[in-house]
Amino acid sequence: MRLNDGTIAQRLRSTISQTYGLFIGRYVQIVLNGLAVQPFQIPIGGSSEVNPGHDEYQEGDVRVRLFASLAAKGAQQGVAF
């Protein structure tokens, strides 16, 4: 491995991207040799085949819907009334 062949820089970029992926772009910007390090995209719950978990309970005129994800349709802060 030579210093000028880019291998060390690429490994460092990859390590930084994975280690600080949740912070890059949101709280910090990291630049390595003049190029911005892009955050590692963590694939959490991303599938068109999986529906978000939810439950619904109704008693009389009161109906409560609980969602496992804030991104669930119509959910606000995890609970929709």
C-alpha cells in the first residue's frame, strides 16, 4: 500500500462515513483532502414488502391508533387520535 495511491484515504473516508454517519450532514461536515465525506446510509426498516406495525383500539367514541414509526401514515409523535 502506497500513500499516494488513494487506498489509505479511501479506507479513512469509509471508516469516518460509517462511524459518524448519523452526524454527518446533520451536525457536522467532514472534509478529507478537499472532498466532503458523505454519510453512510444505514438501511433501517426500508422495504416495500414490510408495513409499519400498528394497533387500533376503540371504546365508545374514543379511538386510539398506535404506530411503530413516526413515518407511518397519519401518525404524529407515534400516536394519532
